[in-house]
Amino acid sequence: MSKNAFITGITGQDGTFLSELLLSKGYKVWGLVRRSSHDDPIKRIELITDKKVHLRYGDMTDPTSIQRILEECKPDEIYNLAAQSHVRISYDCPKYTADVNATGVVNLLHSAHKIVPESRIYQACHDTETLVVAKKGIVPYTELSVGDKVYTYNVNTRRMELKPIEAVHIYDYDGEMVVIKGKRIDQKVTPNHHLLVRFDSDRFANYVKAEDLQHLLPYERSSSVSLVVPEPTFEAPNDIDLKTYVDPSKISNNHYKNLIWNMLCEDFMYLLGIYIGDGFIKSKKSRVKGVGVCSNRGADGRFTYINKAPSVEKLYESSYITFAVPKTDSERLTLVNVLKNNDIDFQEHDDGISFSSFTLSEVFRQCGTSAYDKCIPSWVWELPDSALSHLKKGMLGSDGHVRKTNKRESYCTSSFRLVRDTVILSYRLGLYCSYSMRYLKKSMIKCESRVINARPNWIVSFNQKCCNKIYRERISRVPYVGKVWCLQMEDNKNFLVVRNGKIAFSGNSTSEMFGRSKPPQNEETSFKPTSPYGSAKLHAYWEVVNCRVGLRMFASNGILFNHESERRGENFVTRKITIAVAKILLGLQKTLYLGNLDAKRDWGYAADYVRAMWLMLQHDTPDDFVIATGKANTVRTFVETAFALVGIPVESNGKEGLDEKYIRTDTGDVVVEIDPRFYRPVEVDYLLGDASKAYDILGWKSEVTFEELVGRMVTFDLDRLGSHPTPAKWEQMNA
């Protein structure tokens, strides 16, 4: 039984090529056409396909017309090619471009999901109370700027990474916010915000719009959607060489006790955790008397000093370490065994254990010397996750608590910097966590019978559960007026946020389509459009992704780089060049006017590219693919190649900008001039695609070369104007 295919934009360049391809494969092809006062496009598609396509009137901006056609044709595959595709015109008609290229895709996707959900389809922000887990600490968005590094989640490796901020977006907002609550969940985001979640049936993370979340949770008190947490890897750690962290040149003759240079990783990390929780190093102070110049004996028989300096206090670093683990603490026995196993001489007291060690004190001092400045040193994050588990064991053994019933763990600290480090430690180990502040204005010291002013402290709770579920009944909407913000990240499109002590990886709600991104651009390149056309296409791209993830639709994005043919519209620069070259050869036109000659584009042949569209929908799973030749040429090269193919010798006058001209060397006529009207407000200088993924997975590659593409277009325009190319170079190329 033949398949049904529905094509929007069927009368355009890509639509005609795709119709031919599908008809040759036995498809029944349906097409959407807009009502117009002239019927030239309809006649063209009927002529090309021998009237074998079924055309229906409709409009991408009218969802009722789309639904009517889908009800009639019930397509197996849908190809959305309809667009206002001229980049320069998108500046003149930005709203129309957005209506067709962005809103039109929304209409098509949701109509298809309602009427033909099995068909295959081709095609922002936080509130001000939300904080970010950055390298500099847990901070508000106002303290972050471009280049600052924040913690992100790599959806491919499922590991946590530090990535720099590319941009901070801040907006005024007046509308509804989606609120998601739970024991360890607290998010307040705009409806279009992308949440990073994981489904029970899938190990990998997915991006879901906040406004679509309730649709994925049809039942109350039941959920298959959870927040994302990194996956740890527990490879065996190497022994710790303390020379990596200690300068041996600081050793004096007094530093001979417990001079340790190598330790088992688990023992070292355990002691480091004990110190971070309940350890300190006392620094010794001593007074140094002032020295002066001695004078002669005075009349009273005493010597006197001239210019005597005052006495000063000097602070000498000590290597005397104390772990405040009392005799009554159950962790005391484990600590004693670790010290004995490493031949460390120590003294036991009722309220702690003390010993002297230069090497360990030098390392421990990097973790802070008081309860209010404790932290985990940055070099610790370079160690494997198995080493971090021993660090956590030591921290919990000193200042932590483990419930016997459900093994929920918590850790208490007076250092907010350590709160950030503990959050990172938790997520490195694949554990969900949250924190809360405990503020006691007064604290009673029983043994000394006195009351002191207490500083705030924080409790970090670890959860051993493998999931952190989102429930339908805990999702609501509230009105909001104020600032909203989002970060644009490099590579990973998410970042770690905190709201009211609840922590989650959050996706970008703003991203940008290829524009000023560095070439070559592939599926992982960040999007940065520089035109209304690119921005509208980006909206459509993410709508496809959201429907694929949220509604489980088979929807794929084809990120097609510039593809041309003899069927391209005459207001596109490539076709404008080939028509002008043909007319200049025949004496029908004198001069071709262009804009930026140095813009580089990856040009391919449209018939090759529609073959890639078809291959995407034959693949087992929906995905996004870059389609490109991998070779870029300038507009200048396109012009020179077209003139050369018809035997017209041209060369530049060597000037730059608006003063540059191309002159015909055999007659001296100016055949190309620069017209500032054809410059874009924001130019994209260089687009070069990397289609490796399409080649590896779909087996697709371009077949028509750049020179062949230009030749086909020039030949078509010469034939249309009633002449045929005869230059020897053209005949040689086609031999």
C-alpha cells in the first residue's frame, strides 16, 4: 500500500524536487498552496509532476485550514517546507516572517498531534529569587557576567561540567509563571522555559517546556518524570602524593613528626573530610621585642637605647592539628583506626584527638582554618568520584547525621562557601540534595554557663533515592510582575540553579540559531541568528524538539544550509547572478548590482537536499541533522565562476567596499557594482556546515559540486532566454 505524504510549500524550489522524489517512490503526494491572484506556481508544480499531486488551498497561519487538509489526506509523513525564506525581506516584514516561519510550525505540529499523531514530521526564564551554582559560589544572577563559569549537565556523558556564560538575558515580565513544588523541588519559571528532566523509560535527559509538563503527567500521585542528576563513575583511585599539594622547601628541622608523603586515597580523603567538619589548626603568636642602637652608659650607670622600635606580634603557622571528635562519638573509633593504619602518632583527649604533621597541616589549611571559612579545595574536583565518596564519609562522620530508618543523611556547617561545595559533592556522587538555613539568635554554652550571639548555619540534606519525581498536583500557575532572567551557556544548554534551597539543572529558555557561530557548524553548535528569518526558524526548531520530547511525536529538524537550483526564486542572490550573467552575455543587461561579495556560504544542490529530508523520516528514531556540502564559497567566487562558464573575462578593480567594481576585460564595461541597498543590517559572514552525522547515520552526502550547480543554473537561464552556452570551458566541464 502506498504512503501518503503532505508537503507545505509544495510550489517552491524544495517542494517541487521533493514531490518528484516521492512520486518516483510510489507515494501519494498532497500539497498545501496559498490562494493567489495568479496561478503560475500551481501550473509549475502541475507541469513538473504531470498533475499527479493533490493540491489543497490553505495557509500556515490558519490552523483550521491545516486541520481540514490533514483530516482529508491522513498523511504518513509530513514535510514542512513553507516559509518566508528570503533573509533580506525578513527585515522588511518581520511579523509576517514570524507568523509563517514560527507560528505556522506551531499550528502544523499541534494539528498533526491532534489528527494524525502517528505521522512523521520534518521540521524563558527564572524569577529573581532563583540563584545559580557558580564557581564563585551560590550567587544571584546580578553577580554573574559573561565568562563566569557555572555548573552544567552534559546530556551525552551524563556528567557535571563547568562551562562559561555566553550571555545574561534580563527582561521585564508581566504574566503567568509556572510553579513546581516538591520535597526537593522548587522552580518558578516562565511557561516557555525548558526544564531538564528524565523519563523512567529513558536514561538520557530531555528538555520539556514548563507549560507542557502537566500534559506529561495525566494522573495525580503518580509520575514518570524526574529531575536530572549526574551519574558517578567509581573507578579505583590512586594513592595520594602529598608533594602535589605541599611545598617541600618549607620543611624546617622541627618538622620531623608524622612527615607523611604518600597515603591511601580513601584514608587521606576521610581525614580531609573529618578536618573540614570538625578540625582546626592553631596558629602560634609570639611577641618580638623592639631593637635599637645602644648608647653610652648614663649618669645613673644604665645604658640607654636610641630609636628603639616597638615590640610586635608575629604569627607563626603551626602544624598541630586537632580533630574535635569527642570520646563519646561513635566516629572516634574509625578515626583512631585510620590514624593507626598510617602510623600517625597522636594524643587522645576527652574532647578530641591531636597530632603534629607538617604535610597534612599544609593540605588541611587549604580547607580553611575556622568554622566560618571552611571549603573543599578546587583540586579535589579533579579526583575520581570514588575518592569523593570517602570525603563525604569523613564530613558526615564529623559534622553529619544519618537517620537509621531511611538512611537520609544531613550535614551541618557555618560556612556558606562549604554549602556550595557540599552541593557540588552531592551531585558529583549522583545524589539529590537540598539545604536550609538555621539561624539561632542566642546560643547557650552549658559547660561555661554563658550565652553568646550565634551565627547562622546551614543544613545540607542528601537523599539516597534514585529519582526526584515531579507530580501533577504540585504544578500551578501564579501571576508575576517583575524581572526574569536566563543564562546562555556554552555547549551544554543548562545550568544548576537553587531556589529556596532546592536544587535542579535548568535548561536555557533562550538560545540562538546559526548566525555568528564559528564554522564549521554542526548539530551541537550554539544557535545565534542575526535576522528575523533566523529567529523565526529557531522558534520552529525548538517547537519541533518540544513536540518530539513532550508529545512523543516522530518529528525531525533538518538544518539545511544554503541549497540552490534552477528553480530558485529570482530575488535570491544566486539566481539573480545567473540571470544577470545570461542577460549580459546576450546584451540584454549591462550591470549586475550586489551587496557583500565576501560573505561565505555552503551552497549545495536542492535535489540532493530533499533526498536527505526523505531519509530523515525513514530513520528508526527522530533526530536533528545538519545537511551541507562541507565546502564554502564567497559570493565573489559565485560571480566569477558564472562569468567564466559563459566565456566572459572579468576582474576586480582592486578597490574595497562600495568602490569595488568588476570590469569586463575584453570590452572595458563595468558588469558588477556594489549597491548599499543590498547589504543586510547584520551580516552573517561565514556559514559552513558539518554533515558528518547525516553521513554516518543516514548515509547521505551531496553529489552535485559547486561548479556543477552554477553551471546548471546558468544553462537554465540561457535556455529560458533562447540561447545556449558554447564556450569551450563549459563544454569541457560537461564532457
